[in-house]
Amino acid sequence: MQMYVRKERGKKKSAIRGALHKMAEYDRYVDLTPAKQVILNRQNVSPDVVIYDLETAGFRRDNDILQIAAVRYNWKEGKILEQFSEYILPTAPVSLDASKVNGLYEVKGRLCRNAGGILAEVPALPSEVVLEDFARWILHTPENGDPEQVICIGFNNAVFDDHCLLHHWRKKLDPALFSLLRHSLFTVDIRKLLQLKGKLSDNFTACGGTKKELLRLHDALEDCKAVASILQVKRVHLDVLHNGCRSFEKLQRKYCNPLLKAGLITSTVADKMAQQMTCKDYLKMEDSEVIKMLTSRCVTKASINVCLAKRAAYKGHSVNHSNR
């Protein structure tokens, strides 16, 4: 029993040290410039949406992207206009669980696909090149005027793909191009929007997908075409799509929010924060100032109480840690 108690205390201490280390780390690299709320301008939205999908080397957001594929889909006519598909050279071994899903393997720094039990090398490029190619392919800039806002659609992309793509774009793109993407792209999870149940293959079959087409799924490009087929059958109204989208700028602010990363605020509160601030500045604020700030951003009393409790817990942990 004593050994169990000691282990639990050790876990708590290590968790506290990790949290304090994260607070200092996020204060160093987060961009603290205030960001304006990006609103969808329906008069400047491209009439074509982009359906995209990723194949990755694992199930973490910082794992290598192995394939990026997308199709440009005309919403009114219900047809695919053009497509994009490029493979990326892996920088680390691909996990076996991911390989079972997408059939992609890393062999001596090269990317190979399982084709009928035989590993065949596929042409792949460095990640920086493919990520920039995809970013410029998505953005559509008229000859005279600002870039149009583009809606990107995926199947269950709100859980993984959006965050993974944002992570790699943020690390490897030119800052000017990344800023343009953040202010021009909106994302929609079609599974969440239409309240679909089950996997992509189940919904594709229900919408008339054949067995041969099902066998080709888990290739990113074929998955994009399957989502396009679902959209053709469902015939979602454009207003529903516009109302269900969220901006990449909002996703970026939430993703990089140091307070959310350090566990000082909840995900709901992070969505409503107008600008970033460091953990140190947030902890120096009085409780009355925090309440006033969050109330002005329409945060509920229950969420405010949770944030105050998290602040008190972190202050207590940091004091105890410094005394020791």
C-alpha cells in the first residue's frame, strides 16, 4: 500500500513539473499579436469547395504526412473539376497500425505502397515542397482582387486532419503564405454537419458505392471522391454548409493558445478568447479582472468558475514546487 501511495505521489509531482515546463515553453514560441475574428463573407466565397484527405505515418498530429489528396468540387453542378494528389517522403518509420490502414510503408527512407502483397515504391517529394504546392493549389486568387475564401471539406477531419495539416503548415510554410491561408480557409466536417454514423465506407455504400470502389478506399484521393459521391446524394443546401464551417484562423488561435495548452482554461473558453496572452500574465491577473475579461466575451458563469479553479490549482502547485 505504501509503495502504491509513493508511486501516485511521484506521478503527481512529475505532472506538476511537466505542466510548469509547458507553461514556460509555450510563453516562448507563441505569437502574441492580436488576431481579428475572421468571418465568412458569402459574396467572396469561391463557388467551388475543396474536399481533402491525408494519409499519415501515425495517429498523432505531429506524425509525418505521407499523402495529401484533394478534389475541387463544384457545389452547384455536383461534379469534380480537378484533383490533387502527391506523396511525401517519410522522415521516420511508419507505424504498423497506420500501414495496415493506408498500405504505406517506409523502406530505407523511401515510401512504398503495398500492391497485392508486393511493396512498390511510389514517387514522393519532400514535405516542404508538397505542403506549399497544396497551399497554392487550394488558394484561388482572381486577376483583380483579394484571394477568395475557400471552404475545405473532409470526413471526420475536425478530429485529426485539420489539426495535423495546420501543425505541418505552421512549421514548414513561409509565414506570409501561412497567414494568407489562415485568413482565407474555412473547414467543415461533413460527418458532423450531416450527423452521419459509422465509417466512410459505410456511408459510401449507403450512397451507392460499388465493391470495387470500396476496395480502393484508404487511398487519400479515392476517399475524397467517396466524400464527393456522398455530397451528390445528400444534396446539402449551401447555406447549411456556410453555417457549419469554421475558420482556420479560429482553429489556429485555439491550437496555439498557451492557456489552453497549459490546462488553465477550457476548450470552450479558448474559442472565445479574442487574443493570446502568456501564462505568466494570466496568472498575475486578479480574479476580478479575469471574471471581467471572460464575462465581456460571453463566457458562462460555470466556465468562469472552472477557469478560476484551474488558476487556483496551478498557483498552489507552483508555490509548493518553489518551496521544495
